[in-house]
Amino acid sequence: MVLSSAVEWWQEWQLRILVLTSLFIQYILLFSHYARRVPILRRYRVLVWIAYVSSDAVAIFALATLFNRRRQTCDEERSNNLEVLWVPLLLIHLGGQPGISAYSLEDNELWKRHIVTLVSQITVAVYVFCRWWSGEKTQLAAAVLLFILGVLRFAQKPWALKTASFNSLQSSTVPLTSAQREYTREEYVEAAKRCVLNTKIHIEYKHDMDFMFLDQSAPYSVRIEELTSFLKLEYKHAYKKLQEKLGDTFDDMYTRNGLIGTGLGTGSFLLLPFLALASIVLFAKSRKDGQDEKDIWVTYILLCCTTVLELYVPFLAFSMILVPRIFHFLDDPICGWHNMVSQHNIMSLCVRKKKPTFLMKLATFDFLRELLNQHWYIQQVPTAYHISETVRRHMEDGWKKCICDAASYKSFSALRGQLALRMHHQLAWTLKMPLDESVLVWHVATELCFYHPDTSPQRRQEATQGSRSISNYMFYLLLIRPEMLMLGTRSALAKLATDQIFENSKGPLDMTEENLAQEILNMPRLTLADDMISNASKLAKALMDLGSEEERWTVIQGVWVEMLCYSASRCRGYLHAKSLGEGGEFLSYIYLLWSFMGLETLADRHHMSEHLTFHSQGRDDQSAEGDMPPV
């Protein structure tokens, strides 16, 4: 009896629940723009992903349910005519929200599939409406307006996806040219060095930098204009420029921001709210005799909430463009990109593994505990500006003191600690490892030095803002984003090192990170000659033997800055663009900064030609791979 009553209730309310659920999903997507860009809301991105994936499915299922219901009850009275009015509203929901046209970069490439969905669902909607509509004329007028609104909103979706697809962006990029003649690499290095040494040189730069995220390279003459323009900016304004560029790239690739630049797109954004308002007025004036009161209330909810969405959408769309421009000259940047740097720490991983948190205890399987330990406890620290400032000084010093010709220009881009260790040859063995091993060894060694009793509290505080923050970020890349750290990076090394520490630790379950670091320093060397933890302990002891605390942490910071720049310059622009859809990575700041400062990116290495002669090739290669000129 209870089961039959539940079935009857579900049959009556099924369609209402589906359309209201579809509406609720649209409101989640409306505010997804903020959840995807603000690091503190990163844990809510799962909800955004579920809403994005299910939005089309729920709306299509509601259309199919309505079609089946009308076919089964086509001979019934007019009491359910309002259900047919929900058809264009479901088309509006299928159009999604402008703040999230794509969840990932790959979604933009599916625009052809969405065109097929557009044609098929509009065909079904028109058939259902024409076949079973029998309402009065005022409601018909409201339905026609809603159909226009739904078709326009739905059509925006594949249009936006195609506009933001990688191939479309590459084909639409205007080849960058300069009024000056093209430079050779040697001439470019000489001109760029003069620009850095003499910042009074002024060249106006008028190009957009979209090519950096498209794995394209600009001519050397354009790079000179870019470098000169960027050097004119103070550190704070230069950092704001990086923030704005990341924010604009996110809007162009993951929202419908690109449509606003077209007359048709702008017109549709402005027209849709008036269509929604007019449909409410017409429905309110229509006669509703004999219609189900529940359906009337559901229709009012759908119309009013949809109108609120349409009124808010233009405000959101234009604010993404106008607000950052209005506040461009404020000292505190807003509406750009966030100032957070992701942090992971091997000591924290081991401590939580020894004594699992309450959330980890709830996980039944070991692999779930590992996933929680790695992905749930990622921290965010607001050190992006401080690190960017340090990195820019490193780049300026490179131009002034290290780069003197094409060979040294190429060598500077290949540094990953050699410059910082040029006076400490006893530590150079750590740079002969692959990059992923070197990052892991230096990360553990940095932690051991940080928690060493001889490290002063003041130095610990300074390291938290600088070298240790970079160390934790590089370990985060190794563990979570190995493809961005370097091609072929083995993220399993982090788990291997964590297991080594866990298996050899004899301390209590409630030990702190500092206690664990002390225990590692006192551990005997393991049997494996290439054991990473033993190598890290050896490196930490060698660092502690350096002359002074200031010298020690200067070396540590120098190595990390070079590794950070090396990783950023070797990462594809496509991967930087892809990471923006998941909150972005601080590495993209460094990538932009590296390019703005005129240094060699991965695209430059692949696209820019070199003038080689066979008789001097060996000498050039030796020069390119040799030591840098002394600073």
C-alpha cells in the first residue's frame, strides 16, 4: 500500500521535481565562476563539476519525461497544459550559464557534439509544443518569447565552445609583426640587454600575449617591445599585469567572455533579460482557469527564477571585463587572479600517515586514505607576490650579470641550481640527478634545515615566505601536477620517499613534523646507495656546515628559484591554460614573468631558428653547456 502510494506520488511529481532540479543546477553553475577562481573554495569544485556534468542530462531527461507523459495522456483534459510551457524553459537550461561554458579545456573541443545536441533537442521541443499545446493566446505569446530566449541561450553554448577551442584560438591569432626589422638571436640578446641596463628606452607595446598560452612564439623584434614595456612597470604593477593576464585567459577559455566582443553576442546578452521579463508579464495576465494550482506555482517559480538568472548574467558577463579595468590603477589588485601558492609537505604527509586524521580513519581502504592524505590537505599561502618579486630580481640579474651572448642566453634558461651553487662545488652532485629526484632531495633537505636546532626563529619566519614556500610548492607539483613540473616526472617518487620515512621512523604516533625531521637527521644511512632520504640527509648536513646561516638560506633560496624558473619555462603553454580551469597554478605566474622578461620558453626553443655552422658547432655546444659567466 505504501509502495503504491509512493509510486503514484512520484508519477505526479516527477516532472515538477526534474524541472526544479534543473533550475537549481543552473544556480549552482551561476556562481561556479567564483568557486573555480578562489582557492579557498576549491573543495566546492566537486559540486560544480557534478552540476556541470548533470545539467544537460537532467534537462534532456525532463524533456523525454514530458514527451512520454504527453503521449500517454494526450486525450486528457487541459489541466496539464502548463507542463508544455516548461519545454522552452528546459531549452534555456540546456544553454547553461555564461560563467562556465567549459569545465576543462578539452570540453571546448566538443563544440560539434553540442551542435548536434542543439538541433536534436530543439526539434524535440518544437514537436512536443506544437503537438500538444492547447492553451490560450496570451500564454502562447509567453511561450513564443521563451522559445526565442531558449534557442538564443542554447545556441550560445556551441558558439562559445568553438570560439574558445584551442584550434580556433590558434587560427584566429594574428601573426605578430613589428615596425622594426627582424633580429637574429645574437642581435636580440644585445638589444634586450641594453633594454634591461637602460630602462629609459621607451617602445610602445601594442600586442596581446595570447600566443603564450597557445605554444606559439613571437618574433624577436616583438619580444624587445614586450620586454621594454614590461620593465617600465614597478614590481607591484607588473604583478597586477600578470594577475590580469591570467584572469583574462581564464575568461576567454572557460566562459562566454569571448562572445561579448562580438556585436551579435553583446546584443543577445542584452536582449534575453527583456524577453524573460515580458514572458512573466504575459503569463501573469493570462487566464488559468481549470489548470492545476501546483503547476501554476511551479511555472511562476521557473519564470521568476529564470528571469533573475537572465538579469544577473549580463551583470556578471560585463563585470568580468569592465571591473578589472576600472580598478587597474588601484594599489591593491582585485578581480585579477588570486595571490595563493599551493603547498604540500612530505613531513606532514608522514605525520598524518603515522597518525591518521578523523577523516582518513573514515576511509575504509588504504588507497582512499592515500588519496585523502594527498589531495584533501593541500594548503594555500598568500606568497605569490613575494616570490614573484624575488624571481623577477633573479631574471634582471641574469640579464645584467650572466647573459652576454646567444650561448649564455640559452644556458641561463637551462639553469636549475648551477648558478646558486657555483661557489659550492661540494653540493653540485645534487644537480646531476633527474629533476624530479633533485626536487625531492632538496625538498627534504630544506625541511631538515628548517627544523634544525641551529636555525633561528627569525630565519624560519623568513624562509616560510620564501625558500620553504617554493620548496613546498615544488613538492606539490611533483605529487599533484607532475606533468607541469617536467615532462616525464615520476610522481611515484613522492610516495616512495614517504614510505621510506614511514618504515624507518621509530617515533611515537603523535610526533610533530619537527620531531620527525630530527629523527631523520639521526637515522643511519640506508643500505641503498641511491636512497633519496639518505641523500637528503647528506645534503642537509652539508648545508648546515656552510659558513653562516645567511649564506645557507641564500643558497637554498637560489636553488629553488632556479628550479622554479626551469620548470616554468619547460612547461607547455597548453598545460598552463589547462590548469586555469582547476584554479590555476602559481607556475603560470612564473611562466608569464619569464616570457615578459624576454627569456626563452619551450615554444621559443621549438619555433625560433638558430644559425649553426658545422665547423663551429662543437665549440658552440660546449659554450652553451658550460658554466655561466661569474656573477
